Amino acid sequence: MQGVGPGKSYFARDPQGRLVGYTEVYGHPNRPQVIHQGATGVRPEHRSVGLGRWLKAAMLERILERQPQARFVRTGNADSNGPMLRINHALGFKPYVSNVVWQVPADKVAGYLGED
Ligand SMILES: CC(C)(COP(=O)(O)OP(=O)(O)OC[C@H]1O[C@@H](n2cnc3c(N)ncnc32)[C@H](O)[C@@H]1OP(=O)(O)O)[C@@H](O)C(=O)NCCC(=O)NCCS
């Protein structure tokens, strides 16, 4: 990772080389002070043994080492995602911006349009 540029990922593999988890970061070269840590995922059969936390922490360590201009790391977390909330609290993330996603079922919209 030389700068975080368009995006970098860490992958965890089991002894047979199968992918079991990953995390990713990305940023904009014109704004090196802000790094975004995007998705993190661990296969269900490997969860709750610390892999997700380790992946995110290892990536944060790498950012500190290789992107000295970084001042903030941002990440996202659904309020309903207990495991990731736990990881993010443990790593020192604090709420910064929240957003609300609205959803409507497509068949309801079709009903409004008189198509049902
Ligand atoms: C979120 C995710 C990456 C966590 O991976 P993981 O390897 O299981 O994470 P860890 O084991 O490092 O830590 C999970 C922590 O949450 C805890 N936990 C598990 N289920 C929980 C729940 N329902 N509510 C609250 N905490 C929970 C675990 O006990 C553990 O905490 P502890 O180590 O202090 O005991 C994994 O659940 C996943 O891939 N989910 C689907 C993808 C996703 O939602 N990604 C996040 C958004 S990008």
C-alpha cells in the first residue's frame, strides 16, 4: 500500500488457501488525510473468533505505517449489525455522520401507478 489511492484490501485465507475474510480501504489522492475503511467480511463458519477485528486492526496499523498524512479513518456500520458495532467500538471509532435509507416495496409503487 503506497498511499491508499483507489483502494487496497487484506485477505485472510485458511491453511488450504481458501478465502475466509477480507477488509478494504480506499481514499482520494487529493485528500490523503481521510481514509475510508469500506466493507469487511468473514465467512460464517469462521466468525466470532476475532478474525474480523484482526483484519480491520491490521489494516489500520498498515495505514499508520504507510500513509502518514492520514488523520481520520472513516467506516460505516448499520445500527442492526451487532458484531461490527462491537469491533468498531473496540477499535475506537465514534459516530460521525449518520444516514437513513428509505425503502418502498416495488409492488406498492406499482399499486400507486395503477398497475396491480
Ligand atoms: C461483521 C463480521 C465481519 C465480523 O466478523 P468476525 O470475524 O465474526 O468478528 P470478530 O470475531 O472479530 O468480532 C465479532 C464480535 O462481535 C461479537 N458478536 C457476535 N455476534 C454478536 C451479536 N449478535 N451482537 C453483538 N455482538 C456480537 C463477538 O462475540 C465478537 O466480540 P468479542 O470478540 O468481543 O467477543 C462478520 O459478522 C460478517 O462478515 N458479517 C457479514 C458482513 C458484514 O455485515 N460486514 C460489515 C459491514 S461492511
